[in-house]
Amino acid sequence: MKINRLETHDRLEHLIADQSASIAKGANDCLKVNPLSLAMQDRSPYVYIFAHPRTSDDGLSKRMLWQPRLTKPKAQSNSYLFRAQSKTDILEICWLLPPSEMWDQYKKGNVTEHEYVLWSIDQYKNNREALERNEPDDLPDEKIKSIYADIKQAAHFEKQMEKLYSAKNLLLDL
């Protein structure tokens, strides 16, 4: 099979742009639409966004799960971690780790070489402690627990108010 290098390069550029847009949209939605993320941003100067692809129930397609958090998770292959400043568009890449069986595709000199992915893989293999280390301005555990408790209490209160108003509206309809 003969491969046209220019066409292959153009397809790769399109794929990279597509994937970047997809990841940017997922991170943006998690940051600006996800109620838990919004509640965290009201109470914290930052939020971590942990993303990991999972196979859908159909067993064929994949979907990306986006999880806002206040703590840095353990690094794992097939995951992405970003740190966002609350209520801004400033997003820092902590790591981009593809599935381990694909790591060779990102080696230097390959068409699919990627600077952040290479760095992330190297850190995962050789310096995982640094990759997982808290940032200097991360909140202490006690403060994080307090924020989570506050968010839980606010959600419970909101749910109670919703029940109260729906019951009141039901009575008014009678």
C-alpha cells in the first residue's frame, strides 16, 4: 500500500484539531456547566478536572467522563488532568496520559509525537511522585472536607426547598 505523506499529514492535523476541540469542550462544560464544579468554584480558588475515557454500554463507542475535584488524583494511564483557576478560562495541563499500549505512538520522531504526552509518560514512568504532588497553593485536607460538607448541605437544602415548593404548587392547583 502506498501512502501519500501530505494527505496523511493533513488527516493527522485534522484529527489533532478534532480531539483538541473535543477535550476543550468537555473541560469547558465541566468547568462552566457542571453544578458540582460551579459549587466548588464558589468555595475554592481552583478546581481539578479529571477526565478518563470509558467504553459505553454498547461495548463499541467510548465516552469521556469529566470529574471536578479539589484534590489531585493518583496518576493513571488513559486519563487527563487539568487544573483550572476558579471562575476563569485559565486551564493548566497537569498530565495527558493515553492508554499504555499506545505510548510508543507518541515517541520522538513519530508523526504523532506530542510534547505534553511525552512529558506526561516520562513523568509517569520515572517521577510519578512529582506528577501526583500537590500544588503549593492546594487547600489543606481539612478545608477541602469542609467545602465538600458545605456543598452537600447546600444540595440537601436545595432539594428540601424544591420538595416544599412542588408540594405548595400541588396544593395551589387543587
